[in-house]
Amino acid sequence: MRTTLALDDELLKEAQRLTGTTEKTALVRQALRALIERESARRLAQLAASEPGAKPVPRRRSSTA
């Protein structure tokens, strides 16, 4: 989908400096993915608080050699 965005020049420069990504499209894509990851983690953390009596879920452990 094509969209026209008005981006803050200073925010864009800082994001480019921090990520090393110079292409604006790639930078916006990275930002959206980071936002989705952060908000998904926040929602998951909120769910954990909604079941205080829940038993811990067994987790697979990766073998380290």
C-alpha cells in the first residue's frame, strides 16, 4: 500500500543514526515491527496478571553445548 507520510526530520535522522538504516521505507517498516512487538509483549504481560492462580506453563529448554 502506498501512503504519503509527513515525518519529523529530527526523529528520522535519529532513527537512521541509531539503526544504520538510511532508506525511509525500510526505517518505517522497522519502526512498525518494533511497535507491534512492544505492544504484543505488553498485552501478553497484562494477560499474565489476569490469572493469578494459574499454574506455570512448562517451557522447553534449549540444549547448550
